[in-house]
Amino acid sequence: MPSALPIADPAPPDGLLPASVAVAAGERGFGVYLHVPFCRVRCGYCDFNTYTADELRGAKRADYASQAMAEVAFASAVLAHAGLPDRPVSTVFFGGGTPTLLPASDLAAMLGAVRDTWGLAPDAEITTESNPDSVDADYLLALKAAGFTRVSFGMQSAVPHVLATLDRTHDPKRVPVVVRWARDAGLDVSLDLIYNTPGESIDDWRTSLESAIAMEPDHVSAYSLIVEEGTKLARQVRRGEIAAPDDDLAAEQYELADRMLAEAGYGWYEVSNWARDDAHRSRHNLGYWRGHDWWGIGPGAHSHVGGVRWWNVKHPAAYADRILAGVSPAAGRETLDDETRRVEQVLLETRIRDGLPTARLTPEGRTAVAGLIADGLVNAEAALRGQIVLTLRGRLLADAAVRALLG
């Protein structure tokens, strides 16, 4: 089952926010995340808040869109009560789970609720995640007609034995087909990859990269596999049935990805993300990394508005009960103090290519910059311009760089 929620303060049943969240709100973007917590099968490595049919305990997929739309209305009332200015939504992201297990009409209805409630910016980025075996050409055309601009396919690997280790069920030969359908529908395409899967050789990883690049996506994400406690994969590793991921191989695979993607015209803009150009970066994710505001809709979804962070109850049945009762579905929340917000800025903005202004560092952190440059972790030219930008070596050792910058 998915990992536990954080421990924090109780969330008030009315969901009301302090007036402080309205301070400087006009300087922050506003995004909406809609979590669709359904999957056909549970992948062995996954600890996301997702549920297969036999785990729903009375919750129904068919009811979910209306519940999410009810939370949109609840969110609108809470934000208005806090005195936040009217801000059109700049990004909408449907994640999961597998959002495209729902009918396209359900996703369209949820997006319509967001549009009718807050309005969408003229250039709004509207994304849904999708498994390659959960859509066809007509479904993708319906998404485009509803206003979606982007689809992110969970490719993970092009190598069958790697997909088998991950418990991924799609045929890798289907990925180029669905990418073509998405292109024909007029959607931008992102491909998600996972590297350092046990048993995946450097040649296997090269094959996956070559396959992804050949499809000419607009965006590529590549994440190193993490063995999360409580997952099937963690149990397999603990029993010795599968070897643990190899950190040295992970570094080699990351360097290969960065080199091959750069040669194909993709630039990194965050440690695990590359785009064909700046226009195709994931603006929704950039909002997270830059500390903007977002409301997370759905079971287990996290939200952040003006330094207040909260998260919803996890199970779809518990979520439905709260929504039907007209009370906040939040399970807990926390108000971030200035120091916590500064630390998180250092942690997150260091990861993006645009960099972290050195003005946000303490004197101890600024003192550490020279050593990080000497160690080849921070770009010297960018530092002279007042920005902390990681080198390739720095991206591989980002945690160590951040620890030094935080003093």
C-alpha cells in the first residue's frame, strides 16, 4: 500500500486559510493538480497513492469526476474567503494512478470545472499522465477537443525484461504508436523513463534512450529507481530475489542520458528533466520547484498556498465521505515559517537550470560556494552572475551540494 501521510497539525473541517496567504499572491502562479488514484495493476516499485479495483472498498470510479468537481467548488470558496486575488489557472496536471483509465468525458468534465471556476490563462498548459495501453487515437482526439495541450506517457523502458522487473504491463512496441496518435491529435508529448532498474545493463538503458529519442518527444523525464519501503520490489530486494540498484551504475546511466539527450537537442532544465526548448519545459512542475501556489484535488493530493501546505485523506472511500459531507478532505496541514521556506527554496531551486540566487544563501552558504566551484559541483561563470547552477557532476551530487549551501 502507499506510504503514510506526514504527521502535522489537524486540518480545520471548513478548510479556511489564514489571511497571510494573500500576501504577494499576485506575484505567484496558480496551478491545479487533479489526482486520479486508479490503476489496473500495482507496479512492484510504486508507492504512489493508487488503488486497483479490489482495493477500493466501496469507492467507485464512476463517481470520481463529480467528487473532484465538488472539491473544485470547495477550493474556490476557501480561496475567495482568504482574500486571494482572482488569478486564472496557468497549469493543470492530471496525475495518478492512471488518469486515462477514466473516460475522456470525465477528464473533460473535471477540466471544465476548473475552467468555469477560475478561468484558464490564454496559454495554459493542460497535461495528463497516461499509460501507453490506456488510450487509443479517439481518446487522444477527445482530450485535445476538451482543451488538453500535453500528454505524458509512462514509457519507463523499451526493454521487455526491464519492464517485467518493474511489473509494467504495456508492450514497448505500442509506445511509438500512441506517440504518433498524440501528435496527430495536436498534443505535445513527454516520455517518462526509469533507469537503474535491477538487471538493467548500460546497453539496455542506451536502447531505451535511443527508442525515446527516435520518437522525437517534446520533453523527457528520467528518474533513478528508488526502492521504497512497503513495496513489492522492496520485499524482493530484502529476500535476495532481486539485486538492489547500483549507485555507480545509476551515475553512469545518468551521464549517458544527459549526453545522448543533449546530442539530440534536448537541454536539461531540472536534474531529472530535459526539454526540446524552453517552451516545452513542464511549467506545472516548475511551479512546484519555484514555490508557487497550487491546489491538489483528490485522495492524498497535496496543496500549497502562500506558505500553508496540506494534504487530503488517502483512501478514495474516505475522500468521498468528506466530499459528500461538505467538509474539507484535508487530513493535516502545516504553516511554513520563513526559515523552512528559505531552506526549501535552496533545496528546490538549486535543482533547476535557472539556478538559485546567491542572495538567498546565508553568509555560511555563500562561503561554501568557492569550495563547490573548486570541487566541480557549481558553475563558476553562473556564480559570478549571482546564480548557483549545478554542473553535471553537481547534478549527480546534488544532495551534497545542497547540504553545503545550507551550511
